[in-house]
Amino acid sequence: MPIPLRSDFTAAHVRAAARKTKDGPQARRLLAVATIYDGGTRGEAAKVGGVTLQIVREWVLKFNADGPTGLIDRKAPGQPSRLDAEHRAALVGQIESGPIPAIHGVVRWRVIDLCQWLFEEYRVPIAKQTLSRELRKMGYRKLSARPRHHAQAEGAIEAFKKVSAPVWNQVAHEKGVARSDIELWFADGRAQVTLDRIGQKNKITRRWARRGTRPVAPQDQRTASTYIFGAICPQEGKAAGLILPWCNTDAMTLHLAEIAIAVAPGAHAVLLVDQAGWHLSPKLIIPPNITLVPLPPKCPELNPTENIWQFTRDNWLSNRIFRSGEDVVAHCVDAWNKLVDQPWRIMSIGLRDWAKGL
């Protein structure tokens, strides 16, 4: 029995749709259908489409059901996933809890280890590539872990975040300034607080390279170095820093004086620092518009200035050969000035949810 075409289209409508589409196969099928609308036979439509009569019949059925969109190639569903909701939930639990070395024989999960675990627990054979795609769909990526101090007190970070707002209020009350005039500053470094050490024996960063190759980068073996004393105010996008050849209480005093200049007139700065000796020294001269608030011990995760150091090293200071100590200082000055000129960068890297209420 002949199959009539739907009556809400005409040959002109179908040809117009064929002209608009950027899908070649769909356009060819639409032209074949338009031939039938013009009164052509199924054989003539088959010649236009370059297919058999049976395929033209299937095109007509799809066109009658869905219109022009019914003639677009659809992606085949493929083989159903080997993992169901139970498998995925168990997999998430294993990834979040991590392996037990005495039981699993590894200290971190590899994809091949998870494949083996799935087979041992559920008798589900799955290839590494397939499981890797499943993990990415579930939102997992292979990322570098951030180190945490082995002696960090349990819950110290969350406890500090909870009491932060009352501390800001207390500082505002004691200094006689409005809560809105409090500026939250962070000062930080790695080996020494409020600074980062930059030397001739420089860092080599990761870089894009063709798969299967090993990229190289120059590295000096000399040891001349200097220190960047840096502090940021993420809420205002401000930064204050000094490049100094040494690190002690006198250097910290100079840095505090530099921060005091950057604080807005009439405002008061709450400066978060770790508990290094020169931060708590009675010899430290603290400007009247700055109040020091010590961070919990061994909790560098609370200080976003560490991320500033990583950004400046990775983008402006690494993969270089410094000719001399003066050259090290010059590049550090240039990198810090670039950061100061990009307040949006300071905000993007330094803002933290727990400090947004300030």
C-alpha cells in the first residue's frame, strides 16, 4: 500500500529546509521527499537520494513522524554500560575512602586497580579505557594532591572558619571603626611566613607537550636567592610586597609598614599570618591600622597567598636562568608588579567563601 506524505508540508517547504540545513545527508533525504511531493515516483526519489526503494520508504515514515528533524542521523545507543547505580555508588565510596595498603596493596587508586576491585567484588569485567570514561562522567579527574601537615589538629581549619566573623567584629569594636571599614589581608610564604624564596636553582613546571615525548627546560644549579614578602587583600584586589635579602623581625616590620600604606584611609586591616616567631615577637613594630590574627598552627590551607606564590612561579618566574642575584631581584620585582596591576587576578585566586562576610 502506498504511504501518503503528511499534509502540513509542501515541496517548497521541504526544499527550503534542505537549503537551510548544514547536514548533507539530511539535505539529500529532504530533496528525495520533495520529489515525492512534486508527484514523482518512489523510484525517482530513490535516484535523487542515491538509495534503494525500501530506504526511501523508511525516510517517508520518519518524515511523517518527526518532520525534517526525523531525517537527521541519530547516534547509535551502543552497548549498555556494564555499571549500574549500585556499582557506581560503591565505586564512589572506594575512591573517597582510598585504598588500604595492607589489603589492596597500593597507596593510591589507579584505574587498573579499580577495574580489578570491581571484578573481585561484583564480577564485572571492564576495560581501563571504559572505566576511565565512567569516572570522568561521574566528575572525577586525576589531580595533584595538596600536602597537609602531619601534625595538623583535627578540625582546626573548620573551627577557625567558624570563629572568624566574631574576631572581625571584636577588632572593629576595639579599634573604633565600622565593620565595613575592616580590610582582611593575608600574608604568607612556604619555608618562611609572609615570604617566598626565589633563587637561581629555579623550579621547572609542567607544560604541554606531544604525547610520548619528554619536554626539557633549563635549570641553574647556583644558589643565590632573595625573599618576596607579600600580602594580599582579595576583597579589594590589593597587594603589598617587598623584595628583601633576609628574613627576620626587622624585615617583617618593614613589610607591615608597607601594608599599612596600602590600607585605605580610615580603614583598619586584619592581617592573617601563621605563628612564626617573628610574627609574635615583642620586638615587632605593628602599625596602628593593622591587627595581627594568627592562623591555627600547621594549617597553610587557610592562607590563599600560597596560591599566589604558585601562580607567580608557574607563570612568571619558573623555567628561567637568572644571571646573578640582582637578576633574581629584578624578575621578582617585575612579577610582583604584574600581580599588583591585575586586581582581578588577586580576587580570583584569593577570595574564600568563609571570609566573604567581611
